[in-house]
Amino acid sequence: MIWVLAVFFVLLAVGVPIGFVLGIAGVLGIIQIGGTEMLAMAPQRYFAGLDLFTFLAMPLFIFAGEIMNKAGITARLAAFADALVGHLRGGMAHSCMVSSVLFAGITGAAVAEAAAFGSTMVPAMTKNGYKKPFACAVVVAGSIIGPTIPPSNLMVIYGSMMGVSIAGLFAAGILPGLVMGLLCMAVIAGLGRRLQLPKGEHRPSLMRVVRAFRDSLSALIMPVLILGGILSGVVTPTEAAAIAVFYALFIGIFVYRQVKLADLVEMLVRTARVTGVVFLIIAAASILSWWMTFMRLPQAITALFLGVSSDPSMIILMILVLLLILGMFMDINAILIVLGPILGALATSIGMDPVQAGLMIVLALNIGLMTPPVGASLFVLSSIANERIERISAAMWPFVIAEVGVLILVAYWPSLTLTVPRMLGL
């Protein structure tokens, strides 16, 4: 067992892609158990790791997000958000955060949101007097709201693996996502005078808000369709994702007329690339997870945690610290697939609701997208804005602290996550 884990960490340290690291370690684990005769297990486990109908929702949501980006939805949502809060000090930063909340109900993918707003909002903010590292930090912090407010690909993965209601997880993420957005806006307001953030040039105007709302109405309907269909039980998450694709195509082609049929090939290729990477990680991790289960590592990790303390509050704290640290160094999809079932079962064994435990784990991993050295959203903004990761990270710590605060609320205040699912009977 030791040498399998040693190979895993050595390959990870030398920079081998995480999908290959998981697959190689898993295959070595299978060989350790039964020799080369057991290698036939590898393709079986590889296929079994992806053989879940709900996983179809991920490429569909990603494709819908690609279409909405091409259709100019980002600019319309930003204009609506600017009409609401653009008059405040740091108005463009506030607008970016409100736009992130609105955009979250369309794609649910942090990296997609970071790319969309990084290419539009960062240049606009720097042009209006914001320092580029701060502008990038605002976009990165806002992107984490995407996978918290449904739909969320991580929630789909966790719910599918653990048998937890995906609709329940989606409903549980609504309030924490909104709280996260409000706290990030509070950070912007608190830093406004110290950083001398510019105030918006226009005054608040009801007519301007109404006009911006009308222009973005077609985009704002989409989250209502997705969430309303799922939470009401009319459609499954996979069916809702398919509806989102058709709706996005209709809006992009016939309403906004920004999407051409020739653009679909490029968008499908990007969707296939992102989906391929995620599915490779999921499939390879299923091999390693099977080996870990055979070797009773989940029971060993649980016993280790319980050996340190039997206090539920302390166990939850240890889970959070472990996930936040791992999120700084590993791909969050791999962490979720390998450790999600273990830590989720541990959390429920001490009395935590399965939906609350799932949201806590997903949110902790989402924060890993914005923390150095390997936060995916950080790398996206660094590449798009041509800014050093260290400078973005330095400007982002107030937002990290705010979002960790929301994570603590999710972990220790069940009502924040469970009120909406209970109201909906989920």
C-alpha cells in the first residue's frame, strides 16, 4: 500500500497530469492486490466510473454556458448589474459581483465564469482606474459563486456518487451563494476608500434599471427555467441541462442573433475538451477509489479522525482544514471523487445532514479554485489579463477570508443550507 501512495505523490510532485496520476496509481494498486491477472479490472472500473446518467448533465451545462457566452449574455448581465449598483463607490467591482451571482444560474462553472468576466470586466475596470490585480481578484472571487448557486457540476458529481438528492444540493446552495456575494460586496465597500476605488458616474435611475432588465430578460429567464424545473421535480438535472442548451441556442440564434451555425463547431470542441479532462479524472479516480475501498483506507481515515477527537465540531474543522489544504495543491475534481465519499460518510456519521455535508465539501473545494499555487480560476485570470499570479493572490486574501467565513457558516449552521430544501420538500 505504501509504495502505491508513494508513486501517487511522486508523480503529482513532478507535474504529471492528475488524470494520469490517478490512473497509474490505481492500476498499480490493482496489480498489488492480485498481480497482472487482475488488470482486466482496470477497464471495467474505468467504464463503471462514468456509467451514470446524471453525468450527462455536465457537458450539457458546459455547452449551454459556451453558447450564452458567445451570445453576449455576459455583457447584458453586466449592464443590468451596473444599473443596480454601478453608482456606488467601487461600482464596477460591485457590478461584477452581482453579475457573477446572475451568471451562476446559467453555467455553474467557476472557470467558465472567470474566463467570461476576465476578458470583459477586467479591461473595463482597469480602464476606469482600478488596479489590475484587484480587478482580477474581484473576478476570481465572483467566479466561486458560480459552482455554489446551482447548477453546479461538482454537486452533480457528489450527488451521483453518494446517492444524495442533486435537487436538494442545488436548493441548499442558493442561500450560501447569495451570502457569499453579499460578503464579497461588503469587502469591496470596506476597501473602497482605502484603495480609492472610483464611484460610478451615473446616478441611480429606475428607468435605467427597467431598460437594462428588459434587455437582459431573456438571459434572466434561463436560471428560472433550470432551477424551477429541477426543484419542482418536473425535470431531472440532466433533462434541465438539455433544455438549457436548446433555450441558449434559441436565444443566441434568433433573439440576440450573435450565434452562427458555424460557431457551433468551435463551441462543441471547447466543450469536448473540458468534458474530456473532467471525465478522464473521474474515470481514473474510480480505479484508485476502488483500490482504496479494497484496502479499507476509508475506514482507516475515519478511525484516524475519530482517534484525534470524537467531538463533532472538531471533526468538521479537521475535514475543512484538510479540504482547504488539498485544494491548494490538487485538482478539485480528483479530490472530490477520491475523498468525497470518505469525508461525506464521516460527516454524516457524526450527525450532519447528507445535503449539508455535500454542500460543505463542494464549497470547500470551490475555494481551492482561488487559492495559490494551483487554483484554476487564478491561472485563467493570470493568462487572460496578463497579470502575475502572486499579485492577484495578494489582492485576493480579503475575499478568501470572506468566503471561508461562508464555508464555516455552512458547516456549523445547518439552517443556512437546509432551509430552502426543506421548504421545497427535498
